[in-house]
Amino acid sequence: MFIDQQTPIAAIKALLQKIGFFNTTEEHIIKVSKPGEGNMNVVLRVTTNLRSFILKQSRPFVQKYKDIEAPIARIDVEYQFYKTISSNALLNKHFPKILKYNAENYLLILEDLGACEDMTYLYNTGTLETKQLGLLVQIVANIHNAKAPKDYPKNKDLRLLNYQHIFELPFMENNGFSLNEIQPGLENLSTAYKKDALLKAKIKEIGSKYLSDGTTLIHGDFYPGSWMTKKEQVYIIDPEFSFLGFPEFDLGVLAAHAILIAKNKTALSTIQKNYPNTIDSELLSQITGIEVMRRLIGLAQLPITLSLKEKENALELAYHLIMNPSNNRVD
């Protein structure tokens, strides 16, 4: 059974009773609301007379863009991720707890973190504090050190969808996406990169690595839209893009968004100095550059206000990170 905000409360209650989540006749639903703007899935906050919790349900498409197909089993990947990290005391402080999982209905029930906001506001404050960045590196390092089972989901279908939006579509000349509708002049700014055969070959090479299997548990979408804050606490959500890959992917995504927030690349060296494990600094640099580029000239645009000149500077930096990665090594 699929549910959304239009589903009658009685039907939601009946489903929760059927799957054994409501096991008392004394609990009744007071209201159903949206906790925020979800992209991939239907996400509801259910408030009862006893508690509140989050219902998250996947569909065979992207909830925000229903014409984009997406594997419905992604909700199981998210469940497996939460289960894998559940024994880590530090991570338990920064992720919501699983209350119930029902595979039959593609339904995950999570702890309600309360009045959080996602950290996309950082793009327009221009500041990611060193303390915040250090905590994010610590969280991602603990994810990478988690011992995932050998049968952890490969998440191939969702990875392929992500591959297209990170490594392919932003660099296609005729991808059907008008950048000038985002900002006049942005299409012209992107053309040189879309025509650069050497750049595209390098990006394709790194994309192939993304599609190959690795040994490190990664979050897979570690950017400000997945970081939540309430007072001084930081939470991480939405690990549905998770798989066993390489740590530089999460770290590169983190670095890219730190660069877009601060408009300089100092975060790259901060991350390398604070991350406790050995990494390939050149691969980190390249992933960082690709993520910066695809967020500026790709379909997955950010709630960020930058002038055309600022975007030009960021694209030049990203190109340098991809094509000259050895210049960004921190020994």
C-alpha cells in the first residue's frame, strides 16, 4: 500500500496496525504532515496522542521528478545502512533510529528528530565553521570504518542513476537542460567544458570507478541537503545512495560543497588533515572538482546565489582539481 499526505488517516492507522507498529487500541493519529521537502521519497511526520515518528516510503520513481525512474528497493538499502552502523556509539548520536521496517510496503519508520532544518542555508551564509567541518569528517570517517556485511546491497540501479547525473549528463552538449533558464550566460560558460574531450575522458574514467565495487561503506550523498541541524546538534539522513565503494567519494562530495559554501578550496586540505585513514589525495581532488562542476552546470542545481563571475571562478577551480590533482596533495 502506497501512502502520502492525501491518504486518509484511518488508512494509515490500519496499515500501521497491520504491520505491527501500532499494537494498542489506545494510540490514535492526530495529524499527518510533511517534515520537509524530500526529493527521492514520500516522507511524512505522523503525530499521535503518544508520540511522533517519520514514515518514509519509496516509489519506482523520484518523488520530486516523477518522470525519472528510480529503483523502489532503495528503501531497503537505507534500512541496511542504518542497521550496519547501529553498533557505533558516535554515529548513533548523529543518525535517526529505526523504529520499524516493512519490506512488503517499502516502508521505513524512523525516529522523529524534531524541528530540524537542513544545512543548505550554509550556501548563502558563506561559512562552514572549522568545528562543523571537523565533526562532519569525524562522522564520515566512522561510516567508512563500519564493518558492512559481505552481502551489503550493491545498489547498482540507483548508482547508475546517480552516475548519469554526476558523470554524464552535466557534460553532454545537448542534454535537454537549459542552463540559461537558471542564469543567463551560464550555458555559454559551460560550453568549453562540455566540448573538452580530455576533461570528459578523465571524468568517464573516474565514473567507471564509481560504478565498480569497493570495500568501504559510504553514505553516497554526503552534502548539506543530507545534513540536519537542531540547536548545536548535527544529524545525517538519507543514506539510500549507500554502497561499498571508495572513501574519496564521500570526502570529495563533502569538500566540493564546503568549497561552494566558502568560495575557496581551503576545506580540501582541512579534510585531508583531519581524516584519520589513508586516502588517495588525487582521487579526492578529482571527485571534488567533478561534484563542483556538476552542481553548477548539471541538472541537480543547488539553492545557492552566485554571480556568473563567481561560477566562472568555481568552474575554473574545479577544472584544475580534476586535471591537475597532484597540485592539491597534502603530505
